[in-house]
Amino acid sequence: MSDPAARRLFPLTITALGVVYGDIGTSPLYAMRECFFGSHSVPPTYANVLGVLSLIIYSLLLVISIKYVAIVMRADNQGEGGVLALTALVPGRAGDAGGASRLAVGRPVLVALGIFGTALLYGDGMITPAISVLGAIEGLEVVTPLFQPYIVPVTVVILIGVFLIQKYGTHRVGGLFGPVMVIWFVTLAALGIGWIVRLPAVLGAFDPRHAIAFFVGNGWTGFAVLGAVFLVVTGGEALYADMGHFGRRPIRIAWFVLVLPSLVLNYLGQGALLLLDSTVTHPFFRLAPSWGLLPLVVLSTAAAVIASQALISGSFSITRQAIQLGLAPRLEVEHTSAREMGQIYLPQINWALMFATLVIVIGFGSSSALAAAYGIAVTLTMVITVLLLYVVMTERWHWPKPTAMALMAVFLVIDLAFFGANALKILQGGWVTLAVALALFTLMTTWKTGRRLLAERLTARALSLDDFMATVAAVRPLRVPGTAVFMTAQPSGTPPALAHNVRFNKVLHERVIVLTVSTAQQPHVPPDERVTLEPLGHDIYNVRVQYGFMEDPDVPEALVRARELGLVMDPEDLTYFLGRETIIVTRRKGMAVWREKLFVVMARNAVRATAFFRLPPERVVELGVQVEM
């Protein structure tokens, strides 16, 4: 490795600590407590503590170290990770990539799984800020019971502050995240070591026989405790989703050098404390000496805020991917950094997340109650990731099926065991994230299906470009000065406004550009592949622009690129013609009437194409067209 690359690796690794590991790094606040004092718990006897510690250690090793860090992170889509990026890697039924802006053609079940996995991550984005900040503020109760009535109000104030600062961008405070998390993980390790030396016997938890004995000794109750054990690995999906920001190497170095050792040492320390004093109900905070309790609460709160920030930013990124892949209507996207493309802010998503998170905090009231709702969404996402990964391993990577199947079987056994344990908590709060995920899944599939039906209806009545060119040659319309850009979603059809202009007005601009913008099944499209130009004759051009699902469309910039390819036009003398569909709900075959009405509401509330494609508003003409669904 060159020296510049080595110099860049260290700051990237530190920054990754702040963004990637906030969720999993705050699990020690509540995970061990839930195993022994939660809704499905066991008494903190010697055998139980060693058994739970063994389960925690091997969950971290098998689920995070092997499954995610070693294998799942290999499934990158041009460096990007996450469920949607993985879904975009799934080949179509004919083995092709599925085409621009179309996910895995002919694989509806796999696409549906990817969409549902994405919907589940929003539930995680709502609960992680709530449980992390609540778990940290509950340390005040350990300082003195007098703080107990103020825990929820203080948590609400902190969370409101977190959401309010989103519009200023993470780059303003992002530089602090890494160093704070370094202090946090070093503190975790130091607190754990302080108690391990008092009772070194807890190191016996590295023997997996303690985990087996735990299940044998506790039976069904022992299985139920897996739901609490799962809390130690809930940040696994974040590793994969944030891969595009940092790359594999910094994430892997941070995990094996600092995060994994610190987490293991802290859990072992909490186990030693419980064996020495089984009455401690807040084992994490009791690790600290009395003089260090308040500073630990402050540091825990800072770590919880960082964990919240990572999940909120992740929700913004997922939403942008969903918009570009045709799974969500256009929303307002603000760039908060001139240097980092990935740092974005979506006001509608921010306020919706804030409202949901505050309702969850006030409704549940404690991190212990929230722990019942936490986990079910993440376990399902992990199961979906394994299923999609198997298809990618066999069909894209061409791994031998026995090898891929053996890996999938191991991971599925672990994930389904965690899912089964978490399913026991559905009535205690797990239904919340499932309800949110089902609602979002309905919205995304309704939008995807609605856009497909709309495109089919428009294509069926559209004049083909070949027929239109024949009409131009026959009619020889009057040419008026200027360049007209007609945007259309159908690459082979003539925009209705253009066809009507020639047919009824017998008028055509001096130069005409038929422009189609599509999204590729990859995060980024190289600049030299972004624009294609096809002269059709009579100074009419067919221009196709393609963006990756992590990129924002900029039509004026793309037309400048088209001019470099030979398009004759003056960027200052362009008029953009857009079609604005008025959708009429009917009982035609397609979608249920209630879904058609939902689609109409979503379409009406979508951001105008003018803003989304960065068109100059003063040069845009919108022409209405009625379409029956």
C-alpha cells in the first residue's frame, strides 16, 4: 500500500467507528440486563451467566465477524451495500441484470423480499434512536432515583435536538463522531477488564459447551432468552449498509482491532459483576465506580446520539435509493455537503422519523419495554439478506451450489433461531415494527406497480418515434426558433405533447430533443456512459440519460454532456416540455381500487419533476394528460 493510501486508511477507520458501529456499540447499555431482568429472562446463576456470555461471544463471532464482515460484505454493488443494493445484484430470470430502473426482471418474489427488507430497516431507524437514548438516560436513575420521573422528558428533548440538527448536515459534527466512539469503546474495554480481574472465571465463557449446557438446563426459557441475546448483534445490517461510505477495509480493521475486543470485554465484565452481586438490575452502569457514574451517563448519551445519527442518515440514503429505483415517489433531497455526495437530508423523512420515534419513546416509556419491540425487524432483514445472498453467490459469483447451500444453511439456522425467539415478543411490542414495515411495503409496492401500469397505459397510446418521424417528413411542419426538450419515460414512444404539436398545430421547434432519464441497477454510472445521443433526422435527437441509484439527476448538466457528443444547441435557449398526468381511478384490470386511490395520493404529493431534475422553472412548460388506471 502506498503511503497516501495508508494515511487515508487511518482517518477512514476512525470515522467508520462513529458511523458504522454506533448501533452495535450501544448494545451493552441494555443487552445483558434484558437477558437476566427482561420480559423473557433467566436468574443470574453461575451456569446461566456463563451460558449467556458464551452465546453472546459466539453470536458476535458467527453473525458479525464471519457472516457480515467476512462474507456478506463481499456482495458489493460498485462498493455500495445494503438490502436494496443486494437486490439490484440479483440477475433477472434470463440471467441479465434486469435493465435500467428495473429490479431482477422475472423474479417478483426476490424483488418483494428486497423491498420488504428495506421497509423493515425503517422500523429499525425508528427504534434505535429511542432505545439507545433511553438506555443511556436511564443511567441517571442509577445515580439517584430522584431522576426517574424525568427520564422520558429528557430523552424526548435530546431526540428532538438530534432531528432538528439534521438539516445542517452530518459533516458539521461528523468529525467528532469517530474520536468520541474511540473513547466509548476504550471505556467499554476498561470497565470490563476492571471486573474480569475480580472474577477471571468468566473467561470460561469462551468454551461453547456453556452455551449448549444453557439450552439443556433451561429448555424453552433458554430459547426465549435468545431474543435478548440478539440485541448484541442488531448493528450487523449497518455494517453492510454503510460499506459504500468507507469501503470494506476500514470497517473490518475497526471491527477486529477495537470494536469486537471492547464489546467482548465489557460483556464479560458485566457477567463478572452479576456473579459477584446478582441483585444489580443495571449491570452496565454499575461497572463504573460511584465517582465515574455521571461521566459515564454523559458518554453513553453521546454514543447513543451518534448511534441515532447513523440510523437516521441511513434512512435518508435508503429513501434516495428507493426513489431512484422506482419504489417511492419523488421527495425533496437536500445536499448538506459540497464535498460528499452521500450526505443528504430529506425533510419529509426526517419529520416522519422524529414523530414516530417520539411516539415510541412516550408509548413504551423504558428501554426494557422497547427491547420487546426491538429485534424482530432486524432478524427478518438478516434472513432476507441470506436468501438474496444465496442467489447472488450461485448466479452472479458462480459459487458451487453445495458450498453456497452449506453457508446459507448455517446462517439461516442462526437467524431463524433468533427470529423465533424474537417472535415470542410480537404481542409485547414487536408488532409495532412489523406494522410499520407492512405499511411501507404496501406504499412501495403500490408505487412500483402504479408506475408500471401508468407507463403501460401511456405506451399503449403513444406514437412510436419511427411513425412520428414519418409524420414529420410528410407534414413538413413550420419550424420556429429555439430548442425544445420533451421529457418522456417511454424511450421508444413519442411524448404526447410533441405528437399533438405536429398533428394539430403543424409547428415544430428548430431543434427538438426527446429526452429519457432512467436509473441503472448500479450505484454510479461512469460519466462517459451517462449520455447516449441518437440523431433521428430533421434536427430531432433522441437523448437517453442514465444515473446510478445513488446519484441525483441533473438534466441541464447531462445536456451539456450531450452537446460534447455532437448535439447542436444553446443551453441558454432551451424550453422544457413536461407531461403532467391526471390519474383517473377505474376498475380496469391492474390494481385494487383502494391501491389506485393510494397511488393517486402519493403521485399528488410527489416533488415536481422541475425540482427533481433540476430544471430552470422559468423555462418549463407543463402539459396535462389524463390517464385511466
